[in-house]
Amino acid sequence: MSYFKLFFTFLKTGTISFGGYMMLIAMIQHEFSVRKKILSKKKILDAITMASFLPGPMAINVASYIGFLIRGWKGAVISFIGVLLPSFIIMVIFSHLYLNSRNIPGFSSFFDGVMPVVAAVIFSVGFGFYKDSKDKIFSLLLVILSFALTSLIKGYISIILPLLICGGLNLLYNGDKIKKITNTKKAFIRIKGIVIASLIMILLFVFLNNAPINSLNFNLSKVFANISLTLFGGGYVFIPYLDKIIVEQIGWLTKREFIDSIAMGQITPGPILITATFIGYKINGITGAFISTLSIFLPSSVVIIFFSRVYYFVKKNNTVKLIIKGFKIGIIGLIYYSGYIIMFKQLESFNVLSISICIFSFIILNKTKIHPLFLILTFGLLGYFLEI
């Protein structure tokens, strides 16, 4: 794949991925695994698994890593820019309108039509991963367990605990397949990847928090880079932390502005943490928006690429392989929970028609090769004109 095609693919993906980080991941999986068949579902799941255990916004970490797999470091940079550019531009426009006129056109009906399709796309991705599992009954039990734990527990532990439990249970269930560990020398050599990743995190963290610099742009960079390197989980996990830091601790936004910024993040394509763009824009205009966006997304994207070097070695160990396989099954539960949140928790106008749209879209997506964008636009426009 050429650099131009890689950029255009991620630009398109970033433009149509409404519904938060899991929708963006679902669209990446659809583009590179289903449509273009460049990467296997296994590679996509590896990316999601690593992103689940590393700090920072999961979807952008996955996008950067996919770009790295396809075209190396340049591919990672191109993918990073392409996937973020649409939501960045839209959020800058929203920020300008909001802060200057408080008059953003309401698109609630449009998104009431879109969200059931978004949920269907996410459910379809989870179902696709589940179909690839060998022991269907055991896998189904782990998926249900992962879903239940995620729904009952709050915070980052709601992401990490289900994966750890699923990994441990899969290891116990398939314990007879464990063989002797070999290549310990290579394991030590390959550990340099995770050492480099750790050093990057530590050095950047120390510099940002101890450098004798006091300017608006540096302070924006410090706050959002710290968030990128120290917080784990999807965008919805970050929201309460942002509230504590941005509203209560620093006072950059009022409570009302913060709630509105989250709402704007919801109705833009791409990751919900594009909210950082709004915060930066309010503090220091377009420069502040650019620095805030770069600071919250870039550091963790670099970390996942270095970490991958050791991940792909240790996963060859039979014990680690069984644990990771359990992680991947647990991730299916997390994927379904994300769809559930969008369908049942965020949809303002939830009714029989919404359920019907979701079921219809799920069937179409699994029985045909139709692009999700067609369904998103169709039902979005229907929602807008018919006020679903």
C-alpha cells in the first residue's frame, strides 16, 4: 500500500467513524481486514490487546500501530495524521462557533439515526472475532464473563480485570498444551523494546513536570501528555479524570463548558478525546488546539510501537500464547459492551425503531460486503428528516 493510499484510507476512516474509540477501531478492522485484506483479524486483535494494556487513547494507538505494521515509522506518522485530521478540523470549527456565538446547529435527530448503526457495526466486529474462535462454548462463556465484569466494575480496572481473568481461565482450561520455555537469551535481547518504551515514558514525564517553563502552550502540553502517559482505557474512562483535572483542579473550563465539550466530542467522528482540541482552543486558539491534540495522542502512540517489539516475541511462548488468547476472547466482551453502551445508554431516543435499525444493520453487515458508511448516511438522513 502506498503512502498516499494509507493516508487516504485513514483519512476516510477518521471521517466516518462516529461513536467513540471502539467504532474507530471497528472501522479500521473493516478497512484493513475485511475490505482490503491487508492485515488478518489476528493482527488487529493483537493491536487491540496491546492498546488495552498500555496508557493513552486506545483507538489512535491502534491506528498508529497499524500504520507502522504496513509502512514502518513513516506509515505510523501518516496514519496518525490521517485518522485525527477530520475530527481535529471539525472540533476546531465547533469550538470557534461555541466560544464565539454559542450557536451550534442541533444534529440530535441525525445522530439518533446513526447510533443504532454504530452499535451494529461494533456488534458485527465482535461477532466476526467470535466466529474465528475454535472452542465456541468456552469462548462464549468468557465473552459473557468479560461483558458482565466490565458492566459491573468502574474505572480502568473494568478493562484490565476481565482480560486478566479471561487470560488466566484460558490458561487453566488449556493447561495441558503448555510446553517448555525456550529461547530465554532472545527473550532478554528483545526486552529492549519495552525498556525503550518505559524510558520514553519516564523521561518525558520527568521533563514535563520539572522543566522551568511557564507558558500556556507548555502547560497544555504538560497536562495532556501526562494524561496520555498515565491513564489507561478508552475515552469514556478518561472523562472523569479530565473533569477532575481540567475543571476542578486547573479551572480551564466551567462545568457547563466541559459537558458541552464532551457532547461535541460525541458528535464528531473519531475518538471522544478530541475534546482536548476544544480545551486547547479555548486556552490559546488554534495553536493551543494543535498542541493539546498532539500531546494527548502522540506519546502513547510512540510507546505502543516500541512495546510491540517485545510483545510479538513473548507471545510465541506457549504459556504466554494461551494467556493472550484468553485476553483476545475477553476483548470480544469489551467490544460488545461498547456497543451496548452506545445502543442503550447514550441514545436519546431509544425505541423499537432504533432496535430494528440496529438488528437490520447487523444482518446486512454480516451477510453482505456493504460499507458501513452507506448505512450510517442512510439512517442518519432518515433520522434527521423523520426525527427518529
